[in-house]
Amino acid sequence: MMPRQSIFFLVHLFLISQLAFSQNDYLKMDTSIYAGNIGRLPKVKDEWKPFIQENSVPLKSIESDDFTDLMFLKDILQHKQYVFLGESSHIVEEFNKTKVRLIKFLHQEMGFDVISFESNLWDCHNINLQKDSLYPKQMFTNSIYGVWHTTSLLKLMEYLKRRNVSLSGFDIKESGLPDYQFENSELNALSPSVAEIAKQVLTGYYAYRKKMAQSGFYMPGKKNNNDLTDLGNKIIVNLKMLNDSLVKLTKENPSNKNLLIYQKDIENKTVYTGCLLEERKLNDNISNVRDSMMAVTLEWLVKEIYPGKKIVFWGHNTHISKYHAKGDIQHMGFRLNDSIKDKSYVIGLYMYRGETYTDKTIQIGKPKKNSLEAILIQPRYKYSFFDFSMQAESLGSSWIFQAIPAMLWGMTLEKIIPGQAYDGVIFIDKVTKPEYLFDYYREE
């Protein structure tokens, strides 16, 4: 007799396959879902082609507020509390539009009401305290990193402002500058002396971080700067003193979530600054420190600040990925505890052609044969979704369970096991650079 869990799995798989099949069958009659002028496709193994063509789900749009083509996700995500949305490069307009649309869908159709960015914990939360008095464009200032200060993300800020959706961050690096609104108001009401100390310490901290950036202090092989090292140690002492005062204050006000987040951010600044001084010549170690601290911060957020909430996390593929290759950096997603992973659905976003940007415009490289991009483009869809979470291993699906090449930033190859890295992927045929609201980058 078949166990009940096996029966449930098979029924669930059948329902998902039926929903995907119905959507495919309907959309395949619409010629607008197919990519134009795509030319000869990259080579993949013959046994993989029919599988990806049968199981890849076309998406009608990356902007529309008509979510008919996304409704199949409700069954896939019905038992998930956390959805992670990645991106193989930060500077891609189509990734931004796709994720803004998914956030609207997840909020309106499935009750996700917290959006947490790969940006600073406090800088993002602080916007929630002021958003009623800010224009959407002003909400960018001192919240998420400048890489997302785009016209498409402005629509997300407009959405957050008029809807009951909270902005959050899980990163430890600052993504804005202090405006001292909290220190001058709520913190000052709790303790004028701590508020004054906080302003002094943070002023010194941000001045120090600016000096570090200007000097290239953490560049690999950079000659040690004793003056900046000594100053950094003094900054750490001041941050520890402030953190001790805030810990005492949070114990006296345990229900004040704003204060708890503020104190956690000061603690992160203290630890991270110390790690940077200790590991300044070891760039990979610094990256590991960041991902480790992001994982700890994210786990703290879901437990202490948003227990029971349904949350969307927005970050780079390399941070949200659950995959760890031996010897590589242990990404945040890999480090998360199983209680979070079990409630999560992780979606990587990848692209086939077009352009992105790093320190210059990058023309996206041609996919290597049998790579993730080469496989996903086979149905020739403009936009598509593929679910790994319910796939059984077979001749046609074997690529999901083995290390294959995939592209980072449109130019760097890495090897991943797709089914271990993500629960699903969204694939975009052609991408472009975003339009920025501010002068984020400038071509020379």
C-alpha cells in the first residue's frame, strides 16, 4: 500500500503539471509569447530538448496587472511563507519589472505583505516610519541601494506607499546616510543621552566609511594604512559603547520594534567593521562574512520582527542560492536554517541576450552548450518559468541534478546544480539596462 505522503506528492505533482499544461496549451496559440529574431539556438543534448519544451511555462507579460498567467503559482507556493527573488545581474530592466509584477501578485493574491531587499536593515525599515510624508521618489533616498533607483522600481515605491506593505532589508552594509529623524524623535523620547551619543557615533562612523572607500582600504593587496586602522579601532570602541546602551534600552522597551531593529543594525555595524579590519587583505573572507551576517540578520528578522508574516526577499542570485560548491563562498541562502528553507521557494532569474552593466556596458555573452541558458531558451519564449521542486530525475531532466554552466553578470561562467540552487527559475530572452532616476552610472 502506498504511503499517504507519497500519494500527496503524486497528487500535488499532477495538479501542478495540469495547471502548467493548461497554461502552456492556451498560451502557445499566442504568437506574442515567442522571441523574435533569435536565430540558431545553442546546442543542448537531444534528450533534454523535449523535456524543457514540455515543462517550461510561458509568461504572457512582465508588467501587466492581469495575473491570469501567474495563477498556476498559487498551487506551487500555497504552503510557502517566504519567496526569494534573485537576479543574475543587478542592472537589468526586465528583471526589475518581472519582480515588481511578482510582488504585486504575491501581495494581492497570496497575502505577502513584507518586501525585504538586499539593502541595509535599518535604512529600509526607517522608510516605513516616514513614508506617509514622503513622495515615492524620496523613498529611494537612504533606503535600497542605488543600483535599484530606477523608474521601474519607482512603481514599487508608489505601490508600497499606497498599500499596506512594509519595506525591509537584510543586508549589513549601509545603503543610505543617516537623516537622524529617529534619533531626534523616538530615540530622544526614550533617552536623550543615548540619542545624542548615537548621532555622534554615527557621524564618525560614516565619515570613516567614506575615508575607507576613497582610499581603497579593502582592495586586495592594498598597502596597510595604519592611520585608518587606528581610526577604525576607535570607531569600533564607540559603536560597542552605543550598542551596550541600546541593548539596555531594548530590555526596558522589549515591544518597541523600531528600537529593536535600530539596535540590531548598530550591532551589525560593530561586528562587520571589526571583521573588515581583521580580514582586509582577504576579499573572499570578507564576502563570506557578509553572507554569514546576512543569513543571521534574515533569521533574526523573521523570528523577532515578522513572525508569521509572508515575506518576499529580493537579492542577487549568488546571495539567495541554496547551492554551495566545495571551496566557494557559502552564500546566504545555503547558510539559512532548515526551518526557513522548508518554508521557502527560491527563484533565480537568468537572461539570454542583450546588455547589462558593471563598471561598463556588458554585452551578454553567448551561452555555452548544455548550459542553463542554452537549455532554457529552447522553447523560444520571451519570458518563461520552470519549476525544479517537483521534478523527478529522468533522462530528459538529468541536467537539473548535475553541475552545468550558468552565467553571472552576463559574462562570467559558474557551475551550479540547478535543482540544488533554486526551486524554480524565471528566464528572460532579451534584456536592457534600466532607466535611472538619479545619476547612478555614467558611460565614459
